[in-house]
Amino acid sequence: MTQARQLVVPPVAMAGQPLAAVSTPALVIDLDAFGSNLKQMAGLAGAAGMALRPHAKAHKSVAIAQRQVAAGATGICCQKLTEAYPFAAAGIASIHLSNEFIGADKAAMAAELAARTQLSLCVDDPRQVHEVGAAAAHAGVKIDVLPEVDAGQGRCGVSSADALMALVEAIDTYPALRFAGLQGYHGGAQHVRGWQQRRETAQRAAELTAGYLRHLEARGLRCQVVTGGGTGTAEFDIASGVYTEIQPGSYLFMDADYGANEWSGAFRPEHSLFIAATVMSATRPGHAVCDVGLKTVAVDSGLPRVWSRQATTLR
Ligand SMILES: Cc1ncc(COP(=O)(O)O)c(C=O)c1O
């Protein structure tokens, strides 16, 4: 019997090939649209003197994070500790964990990350502050802590000034922690379809956040950072005068859900990330089967839409 050659799946594409030569299904990026989105958001934030801290959960790619930083981003956001590890290891200098976590094991991970990058994180419960404070002291690192306030979404974040003050006081008891400001993020506002209605929802979220800022200021507490905002509301958050920093993630690629938003303001994103697919069976009129398995696509915002180069919208 002859020695069998090792079986290796051929690459779906090689750099420089035309789209027609790409073996489907394949995830493809339109670099012109990607570059336009990258530049537009950096330009909007930069022109307003606002920090841009893109959310890396949208891409989970060190190479893309480095391009965002090269285009002017102050750092990145991550939603999970594990998500942050490759970015910290690759030298991304500033990472904000824009989501709560709980448990001494997780606090130890945060302290480990803080030894490699300038780390900030969100809290909405004093228990988290105590766990992170103890872990940071044990590891000999400093961590910036930003209490999250509920900006109207009703997800995470404190919803009273008393609860906020309890967090600020808890942070103050740990020399390894620094109260650095607030996070006020409203996820639901991002996908309000009408531009004007989205603007009004974002304004209400900013006003809720501003109420907490006034409460802190009246007690002599200054927030160096007020962070929030996503792709859908970035232009309104920039104009609000409340935030110092925005955290958009999806703006680079866009998606079908964001494609259904009305974009009539300063930010005009383009779809840049696609799954190239081929119809592999069409046995009867009005019926086509693609080589994209259901489990390879996200369906939480409905089934994928078909993109045509001729049309400017998803169908
Ligand atoms: C806290 C936080 N900030 C920013 C974002 C980025 O939002 P988007 O991808 O809609 O721009 C998200 C996404 O869900 C988020 O949860």
C-alpha cells in the first residue's frame, strides 16, 4: 500500500484573487467600504476632540484593533476578560472592559491583564469592587474603575444616586483602584430605526447619564472619562457634550440589522463584511439552496439578506 498523502483542505482564496475565484462559503471583506467606515468614525470623533474606543467584540482581531489605533483610537473595549487576553498580549495599550463580571477567579484575571495593559472596567455592585480591589492589591497593579449607570436600557448599571455613591465609596477604600468616571450605554437606542427617533432616544440616555454626573460634581467628584455609545448613536453621543468617549463596534462591518436603520446624519456607514455563497441546488422555480449552512450565520436579527453589487441595499 502506498503511503497516503496528508489530506489538507485547500484555501478558499488567495490574496489578490477576484471574488469569482473565491471558493464559497467564505467570509469576505470589502476593503474600500471597511476603510471608509474606519476613517469616517475616526474623523467624526477626532473633529470633536472625543476619544474613540472601538468595541473589539465586533471583530475579535488584533490586526483590526491595530488599524483602529493607527487611525486614532485611544484603545479598545472588550466585553469579556477572555476576549481581552489576545489584545493585551499583542500590546494594545489601553483596554476597557465594558461589561460587569463577578467572582474572585475573574477578578484575578483582571489583575493579570492590568499587568500588561492600562485596564479599566465597569462595576454595578460593591461586591465586584471588593473582589477587584483585593485582586489588584494582591497583584500589585492599578485598575481604573467606572461604575456603570443605567442610561435607560434597564440592563446593567445602577439606577439610583445612592447606589452610585456606594460604589464610589467602595472604590475609594482600595489604593489599587481609581475612580475614573462613568459608563452610560444604551444598547436598545442603537437600533431605533428612524434617525430622528434614534437621536431623541440617545439624547434621553445622555441626559440620564448627565444627571449622575451632576450628582457627583455637587460632591466634588470629577469624572475623567464618561464612556458609552455605539454605532447607531455615535454621532448623537459626540454632539451631546456629556460623553468624553464613544465605544462603537459594528461600524466597521455593519450588519443587516444596522442596515435597516435610517442614516441621514454625519455618519454614512457601508456594508463591508459579507459571506460569499453559491446557489448549489435550484430544482424548481422560486427555490434555491445556498452553500451557507444555517449554523454558520447569525439569525438573531432574522435570516441573512442577499447583497447585490448593483443594488445599494440588502434585499
Ligand atoms: C457596552 C457596549 N458598548 C459598545 C457596544 C458596541 O455597539 P455596536 O456594535 O452596536 O456599535 C456594545 C455592543 O453591544 C456594548 O455592549
